[in-house]
Amino acid sequence: MDPHYATGSGSAAAVGRHPIHPLLVPLPIGLLMGALVADIVFAMTQDPFWARGAYWLLVGGGVTGVLAGAAGLVELLGVRRARRLGIAWAHGLGNLAVLVLTGVNIYIRTGAPEAAVVPAGLALSAVVVLGLGVTGWLGGEMTYRHGIGVTRRLGAPQEAPPGTPQGHPAE
């Protein structure tokens, strides 16, 4: 049975009550998905531009993934409710595995990106994107089902900014 919470957990790493972790996660997700697309295009065209592009997308995804992971680790260790959830640990360990695979993918391409794309690099990129789909789903479960990283006053009415007519909530 899924627990439902009347309040959120708050955030252990936030700026102005806005959690940092969800701010950072779109960067590695987009970069690593872009690397898979570049690998597919390289496999179809054999144009070295796409192999080099995939390499740099992987590097960017790895760097930003480490930053997002650090913020996520602060949340995991700093929010008691998160530490008690098995899916929080699965989310974190799954993303750690994604970062390790990304590091392997970068390593095998260093020096000769074109030589490593097909089949090993392409396979690693595909596994990474699949892994991100699973860990992203787990992250969404934590946020939307368990209230991890959201304001403590979950569902509380928002105050309208000054000058907003009554009956028209702020967007």
C-alpha cells in the first residue's frame, strides 16, 4: 500500500526553498540522450563529426551528472524520509551505475572516438539512456508520491502577489 503524505519533506539542498537537485538533473539527462542520438547518427553516416560530438556530450553529461549526484546525495543524507525509502537508494545507486558506465564510455573513446562507437560505445549509450529512464521514474515517484524535496506545506494555498485581483491565483 502506498503511503500518502499530507506534507512534503522539505529539501536539504535548496536556494530560496527551491531544491538544487531537480534544477541540475536535466543537464546530464539531455547531454547523455544527445550522445546516444549522435552515436546512432554516426553509425548510420560514419561521419566523424558525430563521434566527436558524442564524446563531448558524454563528457558534459558525466561532469553535470556528478554535480547532480552530489546534490542528490545531500538530499538523501539530509532528508530522513528519503533515507527510509528503498526507491531513494535504488535511484541513487542506479544513477551511480549510470555515471560509471558513462565514465567507461568516455574512457574507451579517448584518443579515437570513431573507433569505439560501434558497437561498444553505442551499446553503452543505449544502456545509460535506459538506466536514466528507470532512475528518472524512481525520482518522480519520490517527488510526486512521497513528497521528497518539496515544500513542507504540500498543497497549501499559495499567496497571490500584491496587485493580483481576487479570484485569480498567481501562475
